Amino acid sequence: MMDFTDRTKPIREGEELDLRKVEYFLRENIPGLKGDLTVTQFPGGHSNLTYLIRVGKRELVFRRPPFGRKVKTAHDMGREYRILKALRPAFPYCPAPLAYTEDESLIGCPFYVMEKIRGIIIRKDLPAGLSFTPEEAGRLCEKLIDVFVELHQVDYKKIGMEDFGKPQGYVRRQVEGWIGRYRAARTQDAPDYGGIMAWLQEKMPVESGLVSVIHNDYRFDNVVLAPQDPFRIIGVLDWEMATIGDPLMDLGGALAYWVNRADPPPMQAVRVVPTHIEGMFTREELIARYSERMGISLSNSDFYYCFGLFRLAAIAQQIYWRFYHGETKDERFKLMIVLVQVLEETARRVIERSDL
């Protein structure tokens, strides 16, 4: 069987690590490390930076904040590490956290290390040689949603995660917070989003009454599939934005990445996961499966989807701001403005067709 496991690349210019200090920290804090140390970088992601460290035969994942502009809560390494520590016993898809330090004398910022989950990660398109029949694609969607529901049904109080968020007023804080962030990060070439922001404020639902651990970036390229069984999810990655809040807002964030086969060309152009292949659920089917598994009725999904699109646009604009102002050399960030523009067009269509 072909090997479809995720691959790393050489470290991008300007994102190198002080290997001498990193190696000292690892050997001091993780027992049993033997052999030479090598480091490569995972190519995905636009926020916190992720590296693969091999020490002999052992594989570790190293996480640090991005270089340049800091967004305090989004890049809190200690918080991300504590979330993994608390959540993993109840949600075993989390990577095992191994070590964390706030000592900025090492590499200039806090960082943490976790165990590598070896498996398949599907990104914009399926790896060469890997394909799914329409039936298999639908089955994979079912698994993706079922694990999402598993997360939302974790008893966060039982595992001591009450202090990781403020569920009361969560929806309003999110809408108002992302409006503020978008305005603060807006560049001259970015759309206004005024009508969309006003619609979100006007159509904001009352509290759903649902409270759970939410991932806040749940999509295909943040899950790990078993190497020999790509229909089995063995890991969920990138917990930097996880919190306690309304899971329907988490659903909206997931919908924002879900490009249907029938969506217009601009949306296809910014697609980041292969939700367009034959047999993949539509957004409507995703909502139906989620609602059924959660045991809820969801009549205002347009609000959550539109919020997800706007939130993704705000995140992309924050990333683009760093490139626009010369704080990063990563050429991928240059195209973020295109995503911001396409998401505005998509959100407008949602609003025009909505009966809310």
C-alpha cells in the first residue's frame, strides 16, 4: 500500500529555530530521547508555526507563535498546551502534550512539544494515488461530523475545563469581537464588510443553551486519518483557538471551509479541502447530519454560516495585515486578500437568499 502520510519541507526563510537551545530543552524535559536531532517544517497553517523534530526514531511536533504581529489569545502556547492536557483523557483524538516552557530566553517566545500522530492529512486535493468512491467520500464525511459531535458532547466541567471560556454571552462577544478585529486589521485594499457586519448584529440569535468545548478551526486538514484505514480518524490537530462556548458557532466556522461541488468558480479557487469531490456532503447534508447526531433542530443555520464566513475573512485579513506591513516574508500570505474578497461575495449571497 502506498504511503500517504503527511510530509514536511525544509524550514521557510526567517522561521528557523535555534537548534542548540531547542535540543537542550528537549533532552532536559523529555526522558529517553536518543539519537541525532533534525528539524523540518509542516507547510500548512497560517498562524502558529509547526515543526517536525526527529530525535533518533522518535517524532515530536514543536509549536511556536508566528514571527511578527502578536494576537494574544490566538498565540497563547501555554493555554493550548493546557487544553490538550485537560481534554486528551476525554477526547483521545488530541495529540499527547509532552513539554512546555515560558522561558523566552531559549528562542524568544514560549513554545510546547507534543507527540506526533502519524497518519494521512488531506489538504486542498487528495494525495496522488489516493481516491474515494462517492460512497467512501460520504462515509468519510459522516466520520468527520461524528467526531465533531463527540467533541461537542464532552462534559467539559467533569474534566475541569470551566476556566477555558465564558459561555454566557458567547455569541454576542464573538460577533462584536470579530467585527472589531476586522476593522483593526483592515488595509486599504480590503472590502468594507459593513452590510454583512450589520446583518450579523441584527440577526444574532438568542443563546442556544448549548455549551461545549469548541475547536474553532475544525476541517479536513486538521484531522489525521489512520495510515492503513483512511476512513478512521485518529487525531484532531490545531487547538490554538479552542475554548468553551456555543457549539453552533463552531459549526458555522466549519461550514465556512465547506465548498460544495456546485459553488461558483471564485469559491472553488479558494477551496482548501477536497469537499468538492463526488460523494462529499453538501453543506445542507452536513448540517442535517450534525443536527441529527446532536439531537437538535437548526432553523437559523444561515446566521452561523454567514458568521463563519465573516470570521474566516477577519482571520485572513489579520494574516494579510502582517504581509502588507512587511512583518512576514511568507508569500502565501499575499493571496489572503483574494480570500477576503471572495468571502465577502459569498456572505452577501447567503444574506440575499436567507429568509431570516
